[in-house]
Amino acid sequence: MPKPANTQPSRARHGKAKRHHYVPEMMLRRFAGPDLHLWSFDKRHPDYGIERKPIARLFREWDLYTSVDATGWRDRLAETRLSVMESRASPVLDWVVAEARQGRLATVSNADREALADILVAQIGRSPDAFNSITAEWDFDAFIADRLAEWEAVAC
């Protein structure tokens, strides 16, 4: 079965973005309703309670990925590169999810695997506090070694 067409428009921003999402919009859209709103709670403002907000106003900060040199020039290349990665990974995620909903395991190419690996690594880098809090007391190397041993035992 061929892959479905990418239904999400390219999000390339050509270096003009100022409000950068630390959770990519393309991921957030997968959890939102048709109106592209999510329920959220901002612990910085607990008195607001749980609110329904558009994705455009969630999980973002001003110039999060912008670097400023000594002359004041703002380099937004990192956001542009992240946008390109997201555009590559989004149709792959759409395909994998569509196949899973049909009870099938998606067969992906090496290029698709690279796109998914790139977005995973980028996402871990985008939210290092969250990743570090999860893995701080976790022996990741031992976990990987155990999983590899399990796979090798099944393969033999």
C-alpha cells in the first residue's frame, strides 16, 4: 500500500520565526481537536487553572532557538533546521499511525528511519530538563544491553 499524501503543509519559516515551540506543533496537532486547541495547565500561573488554548500559544518561548551575535544580529537557522526535520518526519509519522490504526506494522525505508531518528534526537535536545529528569536515576546502558540480549535470544 502506498504512503498517504502529506496532508500537513510545510512549516518551513525561512528564518523569520520568533516564537519557537519546544514541543513541535506537528506533534501537538496529533493530540488536538479539529480546532487545534489543547487543554493545558501552566504551573507558572496556577491560579488560571486548566485552560483550553490554541496550539500556537502553547509550549513556546520567544527566540528560544535564536542566537544573537555581538553586533545584535539574530541567527534563526536552528529553528529553520528544526522545521525542515519536522517536515521530513511528519508524513512518516502519519504513515506509521495510519498503518497502526489498521492493525499493521508500517514498513519504512532507511530514509524514513533517519527522519524519525533525527526528530527523536532533536526532541530530546529540545527538552533536556525533561529528558534528564526521566533518565537521571536510570542506567540507560544496562537497559539497552538487556533489550539487545532479549532480541538476540528471540532471533536465535
